[in-house]
Amino acid sequence: MSWSGKKRILYVDDDNRDLKLVEEMLRSQGYDLRFSGSAEDALKQISTELPELVLLDIDMPGKSGLEVLKELITEQFLRSSSVVILSGYRDGAKIKAAMELGATAYIQKPFDSEVLSGVIKAVLGNTLCS
């Protein structure tokens, strides 16, 4: 499946409620949004079509978001993509680890939709077309 001409976002989370909330918010703002419920599936998707932004949960079954981040943060990935952590963790060590691994921002769940929207716009720029 190919991406449209809009800014591409991949949201990786195993929580269907959060997926639905993010989908409603971001599709209404004109982004091309894809989903993944697991780290393994996300890495497969990213290897075939690179999004401009990955919204990544930390706590997932199997491979954690931090493990995914370690695999993603390569020179090639960083030239065209960013990672924003969207997680319920309040553990300062995990947040610090995510930022040190190269995450652009950390947003704590439950998230405020205006804050999430603002961070995404800041990371991707204000235009929706790539």
C-alpha cells in the first residue's frame, strides 16, 4: 500500500482506544495515517515505506518501543523521519532513555489532543503536503 502526497505518520501502539483517538484527530487534520499494533509489524512497514513521523508507544508486548527506537535511529532514518514517544510511562529513566536514543519529543498519556497536534505540527512543519 503506498502513501498519499500528504505528510505520512505511522502510529505504533497496541491499545485500540488510543489508536481510534489519534486516528480521528489526525485524519481530520489531513495527515496520511497508518497504524501498527506491534513493534515487529512497525519495523516491517518502515522498511518498505518510510514515514515522516513515527508516533511510538513504549510498553508493547514483545519488542518494546525503546527497542524499536534503537533499531530505527540510523543516519538514513534521521535524514527524513522523526520519532515522538506517546506513552503512559511516568518513569523518568525511560523518558530520558527515549530522548537519548533520538526521540524528538515525549508526550504522556492520557494525552491532550491540542498538545499532540501542536507537537506534530512543530515536528513536521505547518504544511500537509510533502
